[in-house]
Amino acid sequence: MFKHMFKASLLAGALSLVAFGGIAAAADITLRAVANSNEADEDYDGLAVFKNYVENASNGAIAVDIFLGTQICGTGEECLQGIADGTIDVYVSTTAGAAGLFPYLQVLDLPYLMDDDRVAETVLSGPFATELRDLALQDSGGAIRLMTIGNTGGWRNFANTQHTIHTPADMAGLKMRTVPAELPQELVKTLGGAPTPMPWSELFTSLQTGVVEGTANGITDIMNMKFPDAGLKYITLDRHSYMAAFWWMGSARFASLTAEQQKVVVDGFKALQQATFASPKRKEIAAYQEFTKAGGEIYVPTDDEKAAFRTAAEPVFDWFTANLPGGGDIYASFTAAVDAAQAEVDAQRAVEMAQ
């Protein structure tokens, strides 16, 4: 079934044109790692840490070559095909980039279920990530292995060119850009906005011309793309979903490594995860300062306003469980993982706050 979901080997000739440099010539193994982003992105920060760790911990036996942008593959489907057929070794996708193949990953885009970084990082470092790994392995016929889940941009917040959003009522009629995936469109619609799916590359011009009036992104992405220059002025820090990044590796490639090499690689992915958890926390400091300097306004909802958003979004949970195959099961697993993580974080905080 999995093979029919992909186009037949789109990358067969592409990689033969690539000359690998660095220590690759002296290494026994070279891992080809792809991120459809740039050096300003958290994905690159994670890859830089991964490369450094793996090359040093393997004493140069494993090299990591990093390819940014679309020089190897241009879409999530193409890149995951490369993982499956072995022409790419490591790839990072957003939820939207992998949802066509693994739709249940969209559970992490469900809004207002995780309260903060500590809870989100606990969930993504625990058994729920293993459950997603096993599902993806099964659905890919054993070809694609989920290695870790990191972060790419902090939290999604609603931002727009028109006015401050205090409550869901302020979303009414706003033309909001979404990714093509169904869930974010359903969320905007449920909150009263008008979802407008479009590629990321078209968003600046669309904001500038009024084709759309808002978007849901992290502040680092907003400032990296200079959206205030396109008229984006208002951000509401509702933090409705954690911007997860899924790091994939070909199962056959991983299995070809010795046990010691596998240990180096999985430890490298752990270091990568920690780096991507930390990166947006640091970068958003300057990003928010730049946003306000550019005339932007930042609004933090009150507890009551946040509760109003959570209540207004509840139909999205019903839509998810009713419309995605296995949606009810994965939703139950995710909410159980969130509850367990919240309890763990609360217990840790109590110890930390003890007098």
C-alpha cells in the first residue's frame, strides 16, 4: 500500500550529481541529511548539532552532509520517498509535510491541549513518540523510521494585518492563510475566520496585497520572512499549537549500521532534539524586539480569554476523531500522554518550589 502512495523514485538521478566533501572521503559512512529550510531555521540548528555529535562520537567513521532548501527534493512527499528508497538518509518534516502519508500526525496540531514548553517537551520525549514511530513504520511497510520529534519555530500564534485578537469573536471574517492540510483550515473556520490555504512562499505578497489578512506562525518565522514589511502588525500569543518537527531516517539505512553506530546516531538525534527545543526560546527574544520596533503590537490573552478560545475550538476535536482514520484512538493516546506529562511537570514544579 505504501509504495502506491509515492511516485516512483523521483530522486534516482539527482543525488548522482552531488559531490560530497568534508570528511566524507575519509569516513566509512556518509549520511545525507535534508531540510527544506535555511540556516536561520531551527531545523538547521538541530542538524548542525547532529552532525557535530555523530562525526565526533564516531571518531570520523560517520560523516553527515547537510543539504538545505530544495536542491535534493522539494516537497514532503518527494523527500519521504527519498527516505524510503534510500537516496536520502535523514529528513525533517513539519506536520503538513508528512500528513498526506501519516495523517494521524496532525494530532499534534490540535489546539490548546498543551499548556507550555515543559509539558510539550515531556510528551515528545516519551512513549507517545514511540507510538507514532511504530505507526509510521507499519504504514510505510517498515521503510520509514521516526527518529525523534523536535520543534521548528516555537508555538503557533494568530497574527494579522487588521486588529488585535482578544477573543474568538475577533477572528470573524478574517482571511487567514493556512497550510493545505485539513485540520488548520477546520480550526480557522471553527473560530469564525476564512481559511485560505496557500504555499509559504506566496504568503508575503498575499499579505501585502490583502489576499489574506493573517496567518498562524511562530515569531521567528514571521520575522525571518519580514512579514511586518507586508503589513502584519498584530500578534496574539494564544499559543494554540506546538510547532513539532518530525525527524525521519530510512529503516534499511539504520539497520545497516552496527549496534555501536546505531547508538551514536540515536544519541545524535537526542542532542538534535534538545537543540531544537532550546533554539526558538533564544531566537524569539530578538524576534519580538524587532517586531515591536517595526510597530507591531503583541497581546497576551487573559486566562478567561484563553479558556474562551479552548471552548470555541472544541468542535475541531470532534471533526478530527470523526474524519481521520484511527483519529479517535490517536486522540485518546495523545490526550492521555498530555495528562501524564502535565502531572509529571506539576510534580517536578512542586519539588522545585518547595521551601
